[in-house]
Amino acid sequence: MQRLPLFAAAIFAIFTAVGAMVFTVDQRQYAIVFQLGEIKEVIKEPGLSFKWPMIQNVRFFDSRILTLDSVEPERFLTAEKKPVLVDSFVKWRIADVKQYYISVGGDEMLAKTRLSQTVNSGLREEFGKRTVHDVVSGVRDKIMDDVQKKADTDARQIGVEIVDVRLKRVDLPPEVSESVYRRMETERKRVANELRSQGAAEAEKIRADADKQREVIVAEAYRDAQKMKGEGDAKAASIYGKAFGENPEFYAFYRSLEAYRQSLGSKNDLLVVDPSADFFKYLKNGSRGGSK
């Protein structure tokens, strides 16, 4: 019975020693094992690992993608020396945990300060090469890509990877907005007037072409109509001539009837003619050519 407390103490000491030797690396973490203050091992894979108690200690670092978000919009100058307010954020993660510890001592706040300075410097350079119109409505994607590449090159020196740089908003200060908007409005009006002038000129051209085509079509139609009419008249005259040539007396009778119809078509018509004239030949005698 006297040995039981000693046995329990021994078991407790063993579990305590094992607990001090074993540690777990989460899948969201990196771990560095230090021996007497020097880096002994870097662990990037999750699972159980071991260390020597007393002489070794472990520090854990976040392996996830982290966000560096600016508290207040930064003020940058464009190529025209006009200020703009830029609200941005950065996505970053530790790429080389050993270099990260050597460069910033594993201090996340120090790393964020370094990254913030690097990104702001890149944005200031990119905005300084472009006009207000470009940065407000034109080339944001190009700016973000260029800044991300430059910032990533610098961040690699401290063991950090810049995954992405995003511009959330680019605004003009109140003192600049009004003048810029007036200039943009003037430019839009100029473009609108130019487009209207081009449209009017094109419409006039289309109308002139349509009028020309109409005149050509009408002239060709009149020409074809006259041609067909002439051919019809010629054919009719040929038929009449052939028919009347076979019976001249009938032709004379037909012509007299036409003359009667045109001369005596109305009750108010007055005709003064010698009764013995040939005009009344067919009225006086019903026989063909008779003169009794």
C-alpha cells in the first residue's frame, strides 16, 4: 500500500513528460521548433509531432490567407496632380515561415505594416502615371495586377506571398469632384453633338440617294410605259389599218359615227353646216354610200 502513491506519482510524471513532448499542428497552421532559441525544425504538415521538453519550444503561425484592410482611404495624386481617395485591401499569406520569422520575428502586426507600406508605394506609383479619368472608370484591373506583382516581389523577401490586391473604391475629394464632373459633362456633350452631326449627315446622304433612286425608277418606268404605249398604238393602228383597208366604206361609216358622237354629244351643242354636206350623208340615207 505504501508503494501505491509512488506508482501513481510515477505514472503522472510519465504522462506529464509525454504531454510536454507531444504537440499537434493544425491544418491551418505552420510550426517552428526552437532549440535553445535557434530554429531547429519547420513543420508545415498537420499532425502529431515531438519535441524535447525544457530545451525545445514551439511557435505556431497561421497558414491561411489573411486580409489587410485599410482603415481609412488613402490619398494619392494622379498624373494631373489631382488627388483621389483610394480604399483598398490586400490578401496575403505566409509562404516561407522560416524567412517570415527571421524577417519580422513572426510578428503579424509588423508584417502588416511592411505590406501596407509596400502596397501603398505601388499604388502611389501607378496612380501617378494615370489620369483621373483612367483611375475612375478605365484601368482598375491593370492597376491592381501591376501593384500585386510588384508588392509580391517585395513581400517574398519577408517570406510572405501577396495573393491579391483589390481596389474597393476610388473617389474624388469634394473639391475636385465638381470640376471633374463638369469637364466630363462637357466632353460627353461634345461627343453627343458630334454623333448627332454625323447622324444628320448620314441621314441626308441616305435621303439624297433615295431621291436619286426614285427619280431613276420613275424615269425608267415612264420610258418603259411610253415604249409599251407606242408599241400598242402601233399595233392598234396596224390592226385598224388592216381592218379598214379591207372595207373602206365601213371605215368611212365608222369615222362618221365617231364624228356624230363627238359633235352631237350634248343638247346644247350648236352645229351650222350645209345640209347637203357629206357630213350628213349617213343620216339622210341609211343605205351604204347612197345619195338618193
